[in-house]
Amino acid sequence: MTTENYAKNDAAPAAAPGNGRRRFLLRLLLAVVVLAAVGSGLWYLIVGRWNETTDDAYVQGNVVQITPQIAGTVVSIGADDGDRVTKGQVLVRLDPSDVNVALEQARANLARTVRQVRGLYSNVSGGEADVAARQVALDKARADYARREGLARSGAISAEELAHARDALAAAQSALAASQQQLGASRALVDDTVIASHPEVQAAAAALRRAYLDSVRTTLIAPVSGYVAKRTVQVGQRVQPGAALMAVIPLQQVWVDANFKETQLEHMRIGQPVTLRSDLYGDGVAFHGKVESLGVGTGSAFALLPAQNATGNWIKIVQRVPVRIALDPRELQKHPLRIGLSMDVDVGLHDRSGPMLAQRPPQQPAFSTDVYDRHDGEADALIRAIVHANADTGRRVARRD
């Protein structure tokens, strides 16, 4: 055997262990891939297909704008950014000088109108008395004419005297007709009314109510309890109706808008449970809620500048649909959230019995306040007091046939 053959025989056993190790590693890698595939399949069957998650979710809430209803100059500011305010608390005061003058003028106008309307009722009473007197005069003239007519036939009086009696009767009839017409005109102004319901009084009362509300609106109060944000108003500033002065945010009523891909909504239903985590508190704090509504359009459809897809360079993009999630108020009280915070959302899809869209209209307002209700009652009480002070009995004048 040659030296070359001995070298080949020595190299062959050295290559065998290397090939065996490679095959072992390949088998190990294949086993890991198979186990990973099996594990992924099991995870999807047991967990994955029953949940949909997204981190494209943010805290939202009601931002109650504080805006004046009348023009005025700011003389006082009762709260600043971050302050806690309660419903009905004074936030801004406007200079009341001008509206107070208008209120006093409206008071005087209502009182004067009530007295003038009282005069209309008195005119009706005077007209009735005048008609009664005219009727008596007519009866007398008719009796005189009848008596003179008999005397004229017997020749006891002249024809001229009978003509005078006839003229007196005609004059009495005309006077009665004029008096009745005047009484009808007076009745038309007050018929089927009382002083408080007379159109002139109601018009003056409406002007007083408007002036009173303007006076009340010089004080801007908090419609709801919450925290002040976005204060832009300054003392001495001249503000106009509708200008945003500040906002009140009720943080106990926030919710989460989660933007899911359209491919994730197939099994999502209203009422499904949701687990949420906030970047503010980390994984140690979990919030719980439920799906309150699914959006009726994608985010791009309601954008300020909607996408123009009818173009030659169109590229399909998976759209996202906002899903509103209601949070547990007790958890919010323990761990308050802020508007705009990021959230991680996990929706459980086990219960698919709920609807995808709301089936019934809301039975009560989504958000309301009653802090302005008392203003109308106070205005009505003021009007009643002025009418009572300037009217006698407010007698009702019935129509007489």
C-alpha cells in the first residue's frame, strides 16, 4: 500500500464525527421548529383566536367648554388649570354694569305695561256703563216719539214737533250704536284674558326674562364637576359669545377609543369584556371594561382630509375602526387616567352573542347638567311679583253676546 492510500484512510474516520454533529444540530433545529409550530397552533386554538389586542388605543373624555353667552369684560377668574371644581362653582365673572341697567329698564317697562293694561280693563267697564246710559236714552226717545205720534194723529201737536221727536230717536239710536262699537273695540283688546296673560304684558315679561338671564349670565359656572384645563381667559379681557375661555374635564367619566384593524372585527361584539393596561401605571395595574360600541366608519373616512383612493397610484392599506370601551368607575377612582394616555387593549371574544351595532336608541341623555334649570324659575318668580304689585285682581273679562 502506498503512502497516499494510508493518508486517505486516516482522513476518513476524522470526517465522520463532524457529519454526525451536523446532523444532530439539524435534527435539533427541526425539532425546535416543530415544537414552536405546535406551540403556536395550540396557543392559537386555546388563547389566540379568542382574543384581539391592539396598542393603538387612547383615553378619551368629555371636554366641557366654558363659553360666555353674552359679551362682557372679565373682572374675576375663579379657577386655573389643574384645579378641581364642583358643579355650580363660579369660574368667571363679567362686569354686570350694563346688564343691570337693562334689567332695571325691563322691570320698569313691565310695571308700566301692567298699569296700561289695567286701563284697558277699565275702559271696558266704562264702555259698558256708557252703553247702558245710551240704551236708557234710546228707550226714552222711542217712548217720546210713540207718544207724540199718537198726539199728531189727533192734531194735538204739530208735524214739526213730531219731526223733532223722530230726529231725537234717530240720534239716540246712532249714539247707542257708536257706544256699542267702542265697547266692542275695547273688549277686543282684553277679551278672554287676564292681566298676566295679556299679549302686551307677555311681551314685556319676555323682555324682562331676557334681561334677567343676561344678568345671570355675567357669572359663568361649572356645568359639571371635574378639572380645569386649557384656560385662555385673562382679567380685563373683552369676550364675545361663544369664545372658549377654559374647559372642565370630568375625569371620572373617561373612556378608551381603541383602533382595531378591520380584519380584527369579525368576531367582536358589543358587551365583550376588555382588559386594559396603561403606560402610566405599567403592567402592575389592570383596568377592566366592556365594548360599548363599534365605530360606524374607519378613521380615514371621518378625517378632515379623507383619502382620495380613485387615483392611479392607489395602494391598499388596512383600515382601522375605532371601538369605544367603557371603563369600571371604581378602578378609575383608584387609578385616575388622563385624556390622551396610551393604552394596551385585550378584548375577549368568547361571548359572541351580542350585536355588532346598537339595536335601540338611548333611553336617557349620554351627558347632561341641571345647573341652568333654576334660572327660568327665578325669572318667572320675578315676573309674577312685578305683575302682582302693579295689578289689582287680574279680573277676567268674559265675552258678552
